[in-house]
Amino acid sequence: MEQVSKSFPGVQALQGVDFALRAGEVHALVGENGAGKSTLIKILAGVHRPDAGRIWLRDRLIDARTPRDMMDAGVRVIYQELNLIPGLSVAENLFLGRAITRRGLRGIVDWPAMYRRSAAILEPFGLRIDPRVRVGTLGVAYQQIVEIAKAVSCDAAIVAMDEPTAALTEGETDTLLRIIDDLRRRGVSIIYISHRLDDIRRIADRVTVLRDGRHVVTADQRDLPADQIIRHMVGRSVSEFYPKEALPVGDVLLDVEGLSRRGVCQDVSFRLHRGEILGVAGLAGSGRTEIAELLFGRRRADRGTIRVGGRVVRIRSPRQAVRHGVGLIPEDRKRDGLVLSMSVLDNATLCVLRRHATGGLIHARRIRQLVQNVVRELRLKTASLAQQVRFLSGGNQQKVVLARWLLHDCRIYIFDEPTRGVDVGAKREIYGLMEDLARRGAGIIMISSDMPEVLHMSDRILVVCEGRITGQLPRHAATQEAILQLAVPRQESGS
């Protein structure tokens, strides 16, 4: 890719970027959110047309007018935001546009053959699911693996992966990295976009850093230590990621007792204090997110008591949760946290319009000023408040969700995977925001699969396994080993 440039209204996404990919290499592409990584990959995929620049593939100039052109050329892209059809089965998603048909019966799908082939595709990933199950019923991590398997199964010459491990557990990540290593040995070229520097150290041959839409450096991975990569990404030295200090906590803000829902969780009880960051750890599918959804009213509990500020409250819907000062930053921001077709302004003010209206008339100027203040505080990169959030990077979309709850001034913030798909600079900003909210007296529940994040940012850690809280660890006693011992399901003796 030579001198590639691309602009959107009010934003110069790429400016004269060069990028070269060798046969059979894993080339990491890194940079802060908004640096231009995803835009560059979408140009390679034929989703966007560059304003300037050329693309060469095997010494042949490519004119990619559509995604189909690049797929036919052997390029497959796994996007950060999942690109599956929830209403179709796993098998139908894997073979979308290339269904296996019965011999001699054109147009008639050979379902048994497609199910067998789907199971064979998923087997190397260690994913034992029925290919006939609808994708929309799977968790985010499983959907991500299906997306990866779909791309890998097409015998592509180039596979670009945009944050492929963001929603995966450590074991699932290990499996993916082994598969990438196998693809490399077979001569497949991998473009690997990730904010997880440990993954890059394990798998990448070379690293290219983008900053503010420009190429900064390309070098062998072994010649770029992690601190140098970070310095190239953010333009400054970042020596400390976790600002959390041990601060005194206040009285009980949230008291949960015996919260249960059939098939989801059982007898969940805990307390959250003012000024406390309560970490929640557990393996994928342990019930962490489901507990958060019960607290926010997205699911209804069969039984249990919730007290906020010492008063028993009834939370049967998100509207009731918001009324009691509970805000949720969901795991899947695109599906559950944003209205993608609406603007930054409209998304940020969804919960506060009534508060800033008189006689049904909204005080537009006042609201706009409040949003502008929060946008500056969060360093949210957007062309304007009128920009649709679908055109923002993943990290900036996350900040729009945060802006909504800051405007609402919640008492309780539930952060579900707060830094998923977020670069190191934005991570520190989010950590600093959580710390600041705690200092102001808010209570924070932080659900995370990132073990260093849980260990460094939590005052206490709850461990969830199979829908139950199996342990509670104070900050000083929490270790990765202690958490994993509580997180792994135990087989009963004799079973």
C-alpha cells in the first residue's frame, strides 16, 4: 500500500501511509484509537475507496472497487465489531455466499454436508457447539471465534484481524495464536491489529505504528520493546498504566442479597461502598455479565433484594435502574450501548433530556454546552457533535457511552469490559476517569477479563463461577493464581 490517504467530513483519517506485507508473516498494526488502523484495513478490504494511493498485490496493481473484488483476490478481514448475521445458524454464517449444494441439484443446499464441514472448521478452535444453533444465541467470545473460523476457512492469502482477542479468554487467545502460527507456516500473511502488546510480542514478526493517520515506524518486533511501541503510539512516554491508589471507602451504597435467576445465577450477595472499585473476575460464561444485566434491569431476577443507599429498590427495567442512579457501560457497546445511526450529541443525552426541558421544550443550547464539556473531559475525537457514532473508532464509541452516564451523574457505574478494544492511551484515560468517579463518592463495579486490570484497579475482587460468587479477595491478597483457583469449576468427588 503506497501513499494511501483518506478523509471523512472534518477528519483526515490517513495521510500518505505506506504499508508492506510479506508472504507468510504476521505483521502487527498498532496505534491509538483514531490513528487510522481500521480505515487502512477497510481500504484494503474494498470497503472504502482511498482518496489517493495505490495497492499492489503480488506485483499487480489492484483497483478494489468492492469488498467482493478483494475477497476474490484472496483478502479476508475480521472486523473489530462482529460482522455475523444473528438470525442465521453457525453453519449458515460460515458458508454465507458459498453454500454447499447437492451434487447434480444446483441451488439445493446439502445441509448434512454443510453441518459436517462446519464442525470440522470449528474443531481446531476447541469450540464444541451445534452448527445448527443460531449465532445470536452465542456469547460474544464464541461469536468472535465463529467470525475468525469463517475467515480462516476460505483459504485466504491475506487475513486481516482487527482486535481478534479482545473478547477472548486467555485459553481462547492461546488457541487463536496457535492457529495464526499454523497459518503463517502455510504461507498465509496476517495483519494483526491489537492493543494487547503481550500478544504482539508472542506472535508478530514486524510492527508498524500509526499515529494521527500517519506512518510512524516499521521495524522487526524484536527491535521494538513495549515501551518504545507505546512511545511511538502516543508521542510521549507512558510508564504507568494504572493510577489506582488505595483510598478510604465510604458507607454501603449498594447491597445485593440472594439475587437469583434460573439458569443464570444463584444466591448472589455482595456490597458496594461509596468510593470503591469492586472488581468482578471469572471465566467467559461464568455469569458475570448476566449479574450486571440483572442489576441494570435488562434481566429480571426470580428472587433477591437490592438496596441502594440503604433503601430497598425495585429494578425490573433499565428505566428503573437509571432512575435509581445505576448506569451500565455494556460489554458490546455497538449492540447494547449505542444507537449507531444517531449523533454523538443524541447518544450522549438519551437519559437527561427530561432533566433539561421545560414544558416539553428542550434547552438545546444548555445541553450542547454540557456535552461539549464532557467531550473535552474525555478527549473524545469526533468531527462534531452531529457526527453519527457509527463513524467513530471503537475507543471513541466507548467514550460516547461514558459521556451519557457522566451527564446523568450516576451513583453506581457498572463497567463491563471497560477497555475492550481500547488502546493504551485511552485505557489510561478510562482508568483515570474511574479513579476520579470513585474519589467523588460513586461506587464502581468493574467486570473484566484483563487480569492485570482487575488486580491493579480493584479495591476488592469478587470471583464468579457458574453463576455463583465463589470468593472475595481484598486488594492486598489478590493474585492471578488465587483468582483462577476460585474461577475454575470444580468437579464433585466421584464424578
